[in-house]
Amino acid sequence: MAFALTAKQIELRGKWLVATIQNSNTEWVSSQLDLNEHIGNREGEFDVTSSGWFNSAKDWSWRLQGTVMFAQLMTSTGWYGKETSINLNLFVKNDGGTLKFLKLFVFSLCMKLLLC
């Protein structure tokens, strides 16, 4: 995984992770990944077993620092929780010039088999 090893100009544009990454020919190409499809919200914390985090994020609370994404997410009480974070380098990989998200069960299997 660790997409950042072959990436530059990494940005968070709303729910989209956007980066310039190297493809299999080592050329720099643009790629984007809809993080809302792969990361959810569980009581104000990022959750990689669900989706839809962006729908519950406080307006403009989301940001990216390096490969760590931060946001304030709503809890079941209707209040926003404290700022939560997730290191995208643990779940996003560069697949030949395309950003891909590995779900938790894939990540777990990958680590057990040392296929990452």
C-alpha cells in the first residue's frame, strides 16, 4: 500500500482524494478516489467497514495533512464529535497508476499472507 511513496501533489477535494501518481511505466498520471464510498462514520469516528463519512462531516472541517485525513463527524446524538483522523497510507494503494482503497478484510488477509 503506502501510495504516497509513488505520489505527489496529494490533495483532498471534498470527498475526493486526488494525487499525481506513477503508473507502471513510471510516468506521472492523475488519479482520484471517492473516499466516501470506502470510509464511513461510527459515532463520530472514521470507520473503514462502512461508507458515507462525507455526508456526516461538519462543513469544511475536513482536511488532509500529509496522508492523514481529519474531520469532525456527527454522532447519533446529533452533535459533532471531536476531530477524528485516519492515515490513508494504510488503506490506499497505487495500482499501476490508479488509486485503490483496500477494505479492512482485504487489508487483514493481505497482511496475513504478506501479499501487500
